[in-house]
Amino acid sequence: MKKAIILLLLISNFNVNAQKFEGLAKTPPLGWNSWNTFATDINEQLVKDIADKFVELGLKDAGYEYIVLDDGWMSKERDANGNLIADPIKFPSGMKALAEYIHSKGLKFGLYNCAGSKTCAGYPGSRGYEYQDARSYASWDVDYLKYDWCNTSKLNAEGAYMTMRDALKAANRPIVFSICEWGDNEPWKWAQDVGHLWRVSGDIINCWDCEVGHGSWSSWGVWKIINMRKDIRKVAGPGHWNDFDMMEVGNGMTDAEDRSHFAMWTMLASPLIMGNDLRTASKETIKTLSSKEVIAINQDKLGIQGFRFSNENDLEIWLKPLDNDAWAIVFINMKDTSTTINFDWKKHDIGDDINGKSLDLKNSVFRIRDLFNHKNLGNTKSNLKAEIGTHDVLMIKLEKE
Ligand code: GLA
């Protein structure tokens, strides 16, 4: 009897630890991360200002929730007991106080660390300290952990991320677990039960379609990342997302390119994590980022990742099936000049075999809504005609009449 009880306890304990927190990130997380603009040059006041801007600029109202501090928030050394500590100069009030400030605005707080011995910028990594670090995050009321992959030597990725997942579970606070191993170990094959999102590529950079080499690694422009992975859309869904990296909207591309980048991240059901300086962002940038009808496509409850329908004559057409038999469609002009489209609905069979969805254009009529411009564009009885500027996008939603 005693043996049976011990066995039962062991099994139940094992079960508790061998799961990620369920019920989180049912739609792709929306937020902001410090890395793309600030790298390790971050501090308490900056984070508070960003939280204030979430509210002031209507970004919170548009659905953005997480404020995530990337690399560089820690002291270079752990304390005498092996605990992580916030850099006392950059964050004099400590992480718990910062979390409290962010929570007081109705927002959520995220931190970064790494599975290796050190983070990519050389701060203490979690290797060998996973449970201790998870307890620290829980005690500071952290809601989100981005977990990187530098200095991991021969560690097995799946195992390393499972260890941190179990540590977070044991710390007993619901924390979204964001896996960041750059797609090197094909996390879409194993991470569904480990994390809530996983990066699919190396780091993004603020260009339309470039690759910038840094010796042993490269940074990737928007279209390089989009085109990097094939056949991974089927694994995305509520609670487990392909993460196409923090956005570069507002970081130097044209307004048209920013709109297209944003439209694509929403279509790909990617987390929408802003990476720009919200204190100095232009009106156009904020307009793009807070475009509620566009965000609604990303947040659609079915959580289906969109797919490329065609890319002929430098026109990218992408589709995303939505709840209620609606569909989102983007047309992106890849040319260096503007283009006109004349899309004959009757000539196209539109379907998504993986998800068993089809758009019955022959027997049903759909209303067309222009999502960035908040305009109705008639219905699918007549051709869709539009002029699209260079690298710009027309993003529409089709709903049955
Ligand atoms: C890696 C990640 C980035 C960022 C930096 C921080 O390169 O992929 O997103 O977190 O590390 O050092």
C-alpha cells in the first residue's frame, strides 16, 4: 500500500513537471521587446516610458500586452547564492518593482535568458541554474520568458528547453515560454509541448530582402525570413506558434514596407512583438502597428497560419482561413514601381487542404473589406481592382454576404 502511494506521488509529480503551462498564448502574443532598437542599452526609466506609451498611444487598447526585456538586464555575475540579480545601475528598483509598475498599467512583463552558460551578450546564462532562475522569475511576477541558445556547446536543444519548461512549471507561475534557438534544431518538430512559441530563423534586420553577414552568422531581412522555411505552417496553432522574430516596423524601412511586413506577420500568425522606440515613433508607424482590423486577422481564434497562394509577376498573394468561413488575403507589390491588380474571383479555386477549408467563390458572394483603410470594397461578384504602390500591400477580409 505504502509503495503504491509513493509510486502514485512520483507519477503525479512527474506529470506536473512534464508539461508546459496550458491555456497561455491561445492567440499569438502581442507585445514589445527591447533588443531590435536598444540591444543591451536598457534601463528602468526606458521600460516605464514604454509601458506609459502602450497606454497613451492606444497600443494596449489595440491588444498589445507583453513588455519584454531582452539581453542586458542582469549583473555580469550572480550573487553569492547563485541568484540572478538585475543590474543595480540600470534597474535600481529591481525586477519585482518593475513588474509591479507594468502590471499596474494592466500589462504583462517578460524577461530574457539563455540555455547556455552565458547569454549571447555575455551575461550569466541559466545552464545548471534552471530551477533557481525559474523561481526568481516567479518571485518577481514575470509573465513571459524568452530563452536563447548561445554558448550551449553540445547541449541537446529539445532536452535543454524541456528542462527550462519543467523548471517554470515547478516554479508554479504561468509564464509564456518563448523558445529562441533560431530554427537550428527544427523546433517545429518537437516544441509544441515544450514552449508557446519558437523562433524559426536567425535574427531579423530592418530591410526588405537583404542578408547581412557577420562571419559565422547572418541577420535576415523580412522576405528572407518569410521564404526561409517551408512546410512548417501545419504545426502552428493556439498555444504553439512559429515566431518570425520581433518586428522591425518603424526601424527604417519605408512606411509601405512596414505595412507589408506587419501584414505578413499577421498572416503568418506570428507573435506581433514590436521592436521600435515607441517614444519617438511616427504617426504612420503607430497607425500601422495599432491597426485593429489587421491585428484581428492575427488574433483569429482558429490560429491557422496563412500560406502563399501565388507570386507571379512580382505580386505576392497570401491567404489565411479565418473563423466563420471568412478569409484574409494580402496582395503585396514586390516591384520597384506601382502596379495595378485586376483579380477575377471566378477564375480562382481557393482552398487550404491542410485545414480542410475552401472559399466557395462560385456559389457564394463575399463582402470585401480593406483592413488598413477601414473601407468596404464591394463584393466578389466583380473583379477586385486596385493600384498598389511599390512594396505596399492591399489587405482584405472576405465575409459571406
Ligand atoms: C540572439 C537572439 C536575439 C537577441 C540576442 C540577445 O541573437 O536571437 O533575438 O535576443 O541574442 O543577445
